[in-house]
Amino acid sequence: MAELQTSRLIPRGAGMTIDVDAIERELADLWRSSGRFDARGVEVALSRTSVLTLFVYASDAARAEQARELIDQLSSEHPSRVVLLTGQDPGIPGQDQSATEVSIQCKLGVAERYAPCYEQIAITLPADGLDLLPSLLIPLTLPDLPSFLWWCGPAPLQDRRFARIARAVDRVILDSLDFARPVRDLVHTRRLHDQLKPVDTIVSDLNWARIAPWQEMTARVFDLPHCRWALDAITDVWVVSGRYEHLPPNPSQALLFLGWMGSRLGWEFDDAVSRPDGCCISMSDANGQRIEWNLCFEPYAARLHGHMLSVQFQARRDSEQATFTIARGGLDRATVKLSAHNRQQQLLDYAFHHALFDLRRLLVREFQALAADPLYEAALAEAEGLARSVEPWLI
């Protein structure tokens, strides 16, 4: 499929001001003046298509380039007005002179007379440009269409200005894998959710979608007739997450997973203690039975830092005892395997490939969501309390 692009630079004015009116004028002029011809000389009509407004904040140039590639992949499924906001690195000279770029990106199929197109606005923000964001997001949002803010990089959740920025859109998409202080930032995510709920801005976390395979496998195993007894007889759980040696441990996935189970099953927090390789959280079920959740971290490559690698449940009731293990394996650890056994035999052995580990699919899922996810909200509320309990050891 051929690609067409036409673009124009808008020089930066004096100071920190970004002229939104100039951006709209240049885009309108691009649409009026843009005409393209295919290889046969036949004129191709450029079709302006948008189903949403997507704001992407990239904390550095490398993340901005990654975001550009993903936006291009998403454009055929979710054509949008895209506003790419790149944070300026004060250590790189000459960025103050960078201009805003407006462009029209089109994809042309073979022998087609029209090309669906989307608008892209790329703005490099000055250092500490958070104050500028509300004045950009609100006027650049297309009317009568949903607006999303994908924060690509560590979100400044402890900055009071961030809530004001988030209020300018319908949904703000975070990724707790990128949190600079994972445990503390999970607490601030809950606070942000509570601040934004009255204005109907939805907070979502890409990490929540990443644990969908673990939720699916957990529900699958405890729904089997010969395994249902074990759900009310869990005594110990071991959750292993990857940790890159140069980064602090990130238990966000594990805490959201535990928050999901605890909120669905009515478990209550008892206490938490430190372990040499992590920590142990004690819970009690509705019958008062104690459940020990052991959060451990295994040295691994940077690409799986913070990702859950395995979950093992141990259940015991009278003379019955069983172990259920869910683990990632295979090429790129994209296969989820479930096994279950008791003292006598293997009860279950099952594996499947799960595509939700792919960032593009995670974003598509977010764009298709029309409302807040009550399961995520309940899990986040539970995870926030758990995060506070383990913060002394997992900072």
C-alpha cells in the first residue's frame, strides 16, 4: 500500500507560546491545496477521516518515534486527528528553535481513486511545558468526537497540574510499567481516578489489559468441576515478576492481579512483611482462612521488567491438595501455559498464545472502550491499599 504525505512547518513564536489558530489555518490550507495523482496520472481524492482525537505525550524523542510508528499502524483501523507532543530534553541544545509540524498522512490502495487520510500535528514542548497542555488539548480536540490522551513514558502523577491536564480529555491512558516510582505512583493513580470521576474523565492503565491472560486462565482453572473446591481453599500464592537489574522492582501487574482477585472474592488485607526477594501479603477470605501472597522478583531482561512471569496457587482442604501454575513461556514469552496437579495425577495441561502483550493491540482495546471498566476500578481500589502496605520495601 502506497503512502502519501504532505506537511508544513510553523515557526515557533517568541517565548513559550504555541499559536493554535496558526495550526488550524495551516491544516485547512493543506486540505485545500492537496491534490495527488497515482502512477497513471489519475487524480486521487484525499478523504479526511477521523473517529477520535488522539493526543500522545512522549517524554523523549525515542518514545516519540515509537509512538509515530504505532500511530501509523493504527491509522487504518482508527483514523484520527493525532497530536504528538514531545517533551524537550534540556540537555540537548537547539530545541528552542524547533517548529510545529502539521501534516496529512494518507494510505493509497492499488487502483483506488481516493485515499483515507488523517491529520498529524507534531509539537515539541519547552522544558517543563506541562502548563501549556490544557491550552493545546482543548482547542485542538475535534468537536463531537471522543478524545484520548496517551501518556507515553513516566506520568507526573504527583504533580498537581496533571489532573488539570487530564480533565481536558475523555480518557487518559497510562502505563504503570513506565512508572518512575511504581508503588507510590499506583497510589497516585487511584487518587487521580477519584479526582477525575466527577468530570467523567476515565483513567485506564495498559497494564490492566496485560493481565487479561492471567485472569482468563485463573477463571478457567477454578471453573472446572473437579477444581472448584480449590477456590475456597487457597492457602499460598507465589507471583514471580521480572526485574531488570538497573531498575527498582515494579509490582504493578502483581498488585492489580491481587486486587482483582481480592475485590471479586471479598478478601480482606491482614498484614505485609518483607522477604529477601520481595514481600509477603497476608489476606483473609470470607471464612477467615488466611492466604499468603508472596510477591517475588526474578532477574530478567529489560523488556520484561515488571511483567508477571508465573503465578502458582496452592490449595488444601482436609485430605485434598492441589497446585495450579500459570506461566509465560515460548518465544518472547508470549505463550501462557496452565498446569494443574494433585498428589496423584496431572489434572490439566493447556497453553495458548495471547496477542494482548502487543502494544498496538492494547491501544486498540482502549480506543474501543466506551465506558469505564468497573472491574479495573475495583481492582485499583484494592491495589492502592496493598501498595501502601508494601511501600516500605518496594520503593
